[in-house]
Amino acid sequence: METFTVTSYEDARDVYRQKDLRQALYDAGEIVMGGVLVNLHGDEHRARRRLENRLFRRETLVRYERDYFPGIIDDTLAPHVSHGSVELVHLSHQLMMNLAALNAGVDRPLGTPEETNRLYSYMMKFIEGATLAHTLRDPDAVKSEVRDSMGRFEAEFLAPSIARRHELIRGWRAGEIGEDALPLDILTVLLRNEDSLHIDQQTLVREIAFFLLAGAHTSATAFVRTIDNLFSWLAKHPEDAELVRTNREFVQHAVYETIRLNPSSPTGMRRALADVVLRNGTVVPAGSSVVIDLMSVNRDKSVFGADAAEFNPHRGEQASGVSRWGLSFGSGMHACIGQELAAGLNERSADTADYEYGLSTVAVQAMFDRGVRPDATRPAAIDTATSRPYWSSYHVLFGPSAAGMRG
Ligand code: HEM
């Protein structure tokens, strides 16, 4: 079967809108992604999405940003700041996992570092499983490790998290506790509606694992890349050094630019369920695939201007209907459910002006507040286990530089 590739912004938007093009990006990653939201189509997708959307209402996101982000960021960064240095790839996943676990509904009853390390290792394995199509390792070996981690995750984390929520939901239905006492997470939303959703236990395990990895991995890579882009930008534009600390909107625009230039997945993919005619006249026969080349789409000069391929946090508003982040959060039925949680709102309302910047923005600014700078003695290294453009390590230092102190 043929594969068609779209490279322009408008063609990509058209592909995302077509009802007869279904998700195909995760076919190789079924072991983690089978039956999860991003892999559903039509009515089944609509029903689950409608329920899960409830957790991403504006007031809930403000509550996350106001009540949870500062503590999670402080607690995760504190030991590294006092040590004076940290490796960003690990830190970013640790930080974003702490938030994603809260949002997905994964409890850590022991609260020990060892318990968090185990959850971290399972999550990293799920990420490897979800991106199996890009692995440079033996796929069967990866699959067997993912299966093993899934089983351990279910026994150690998910079973107790489900039991605790069942008990809370029972108490709420019996009038013993108020709705406010129920956790604000995906697992609770699903368990409250399990009679109408008919999700089997294994799909539930995968859905929560998916929210954990989707929430953590995307924001983690955006966090590291934004810091890297800002290091390069500030080296050339030292006059913006203060802005990074004082102007949260500037940092948010740096996050959007980073996500535009480096989408968490460089491609989207769809498979035709029937013959589909695209807006440019291309006929995509049933069974064929369409690749959305986001690296090209988001650098479309007719949309973003002659310097489309450059990182520029001062880039102005785009034409109407074009987002600062390009199509890096997708569009149409599968448009990212966690976009505002990760990167905030482009336009803020007056009454919540302080809280709509998103976790990536708040976390990047927290790093610059603590004087983050590259560790020149340990250059960043590329991950050789995947064809995706990830770093395997990126060392940074905290505090004022010796040169800065002399100055
Ligand atoms: C920088 C951060 C993020 C980026 C770049 C990103 C990117 C994307 C993209 C491109 C899609 C659409 C996939 C497609 O149509 O094929 C998507 C969907 C999704 N994202 Fe995100 N995401 C981010 C953060 C998050 C967070 C924080 C969460 C969880 C809270 C999340 C959960 C999801 C889910 C559940 C879907 C599937 C939605 C559906 O199928 O209806 N994402 N994301």
C-alpha cells in the first residue's frame, strides 16, 4: 500500500480533519498503546474523550498550576540545587513524572525515593514501547521488557491505586464523603464511569500507563529543549537574560517556539479506512497511509515567514487560525488533551492571569531562577538507542557562574 506525505500547514490541517483517516502512528507500539485514547476512532474515541475532557477544565488546570506545580518543582529541584549540578534528561522525566502520576492517578503510598525510582523505570520502559517503531534495539527484546514492566506496574502501583479509589467512590455514593474528596485524576474519572465505558482491566492499565508517559515524556523533552534553545539564544542576546526570570510570557513563547521546531513526535500518521480525497486533490485509496511531516509543516515559510526554521522567542502573533506551536499538539479529534496543562494558554483571562502558563513554562523559569547554565566540562550526548532526536545526557550547573561573580 502506498504512503502519502504532507508537508504544508494547510494540507496537514486537512488530514487531521478527515474522518476516514484513522490513527496509525502507534501500530508498532500496540503493546502499550492498544485500546488507549489516542488509538481509538469514531464513537468509541468520542465517548472516552468526552469523559476524560472533564479533567482538563480551566478551573482544574488553574488548581494544578497554583496548588501542585510549585511544591512538585521545589521538591524535585531542591536536592540538585544544593548539589550545584544536575543531568537534565533524568531530571526532566523525574519532574514531569511527578506531575503526570498525579494527573493519571498513580499513587505512591510508600513515598520513598526507591518507590519513585521503580515507577520511573517502568515509565521509561513504556516510552520505549510506545516508540517501538523507532527503536534501534531488538524489538522482541523491548516488547518482553515492556510486558514485564506492565505487569509489575499493575501489581505494585495500579492495583492499590484502584482499590483506594473504589473505596472513595463507594463512600461518595453512600453520602459519607463529598465529591470534593475524590482525587482529580484520570483513573478516578474512568472508575466512576466504568459501568458505561466497559473498559477491561488490561485496557485500563494501558490507559493509565499511556497518560503517565504521554504527560511526562512530551513535557520532559520540551523542557530540556527549551532550556537548550534559551542557552543558545541568551549567548547571542544577553540583553534578554532578565526577561527569562521576570517575564513568564517570554518563557512561554520560548516553549511554544521549541515545540514548533521540535514536536514531541516529528511525524503524525493516519491510515485510510475508505478512499479519501485531500484538499490538494490527492486521492488516498483505502488502506494507504498518510504521513504528516511536522518538521516541514511547522517550518512552512508561507505561514511562519522567511526565518521559519529559526528559534525566535520574540516571534509575533501568527495569522488567524495559525498557532505559535504550529501543529505540534495535533488538530481535530485527537488534538492533545494535555496541551494547556503542558504549555498553558496563549491568551489569558484577567482573573487567572498568574496561572495559565503551563508546567513546561513554570518549570523552565524555575531553572533560570536558580541560575541554570551549561556544564562546559560535560557536553550533551545524543541517545543512540533510538532514531528519534533525543539527548542521552545533558549536564548543567546551578548558581552564578565564576565569571558572573567576578563581574
Ligand atoms: C509538550 C507537551 C506535549 C506535546 C508536544 C503533545 C503532543 C501531542 C500530539 C501531537 C497529540 C496528537 C497525536 C495525533 O493526533 O496523532 C497529542 C495527543 C494526546 N496528548 Fe499530548 N502532548 C503534550 C503534552 C501532553 C500532556 C501533559 C498530556 C497528559 C496530561 C497529554 C496527553 C495526550 C493525550 C491523552 C492525547 C490523545 C488525545 C486523543 O486522542 O483524543 N499530552 N499530544
